[in-house]
Amino acid sequence: MAKKSGGHGGTPALVALEAAHVTHTVHPYDHDAGSGVGYGLEAAQVLGIPAEQVYKTLMATVDGTLTVAVVPVSGKLDLKALASAVGGKKAAMADVAAAERATGYVVGGISPLGQKTAHPTVIDETVELFDEVFVSGGRRGLDIGLAPADLIALTGAVVADIARD
């Protein structure tokens, strides 16, 4: 099921990984809109990966600035912790349409990689517990596996405790 990405292009996230020569694996799966478990949990179940190792990309605003939060699909985003991680005061979930416009992706397929515009990014500190983590590949039904250090470097992320059970 996993395969090395080999110059086939694809989503902006895959293009960004290939341009940076980052080792990664590509994991397509059949997205079931009726599963009801959420995009990230569905990916973990279908791909047979522990939910703690699969990360969802959420868009929030911190003091009015769009900010990317990457947290395990098994948890929730702590908005106060996110604001604190970027030196802000108040965070709220971003408007869906604004998130889609700013990233170039649709909700459920927003990748932290290859977004239309670079945004401040915070990744939950649990990312450092794994040799490989999985994030959206830029569309529903596509996840990418890569080393946490590469994810952090490519997104310019701050690593902080922003997830809650």
C-alpha cells in the first residue's frame, strides 16, 4: 500500500516534498464520506496506523492571523495553548471558507505542506515520540508518512504542547 513518491507530482504537498528531496511514503485510501469518524481517524483505521501517530491539520486564527495547528487525530486542539505557543492572546477556529482559500485545500484534505500561503505553524510536541508520522497529503483519502524532523523543518513549525485528550 505504501509507496515512495517518484516524481509523479500530484498535490501541492507531494510537489513540496519532492522539491525538498524529503523521504516520504504515500498512502492513498478510499475515503468513506459516511464513516462518521472524522477524516483523520478514518485514515488511521483504514491504514492500520495508531491514531496517536496520525496528525490532523487544523486552521485557527490567533489574534486575527491564520495559524496552522497540527495535532494527533486522537486528541483535540487546545486553543489557549495554541495562542500562547505563537505569542498571541486569543485563538479561535478559522472560518472553513477562509481556511480553504488560504491553503488551497478542502477541509478534510488540508495538509500542513504545500499550502498556497505560508502560515505560522505549531505542531503538538507528541510528534517527537515517533520515527514517522502521517499527515494529510492534500486531498481526502491521501496521507503522507514522513519523519517528524522533516515535517517541522518544511513547515517552519514551533513544537509545543497544544493537544488535549
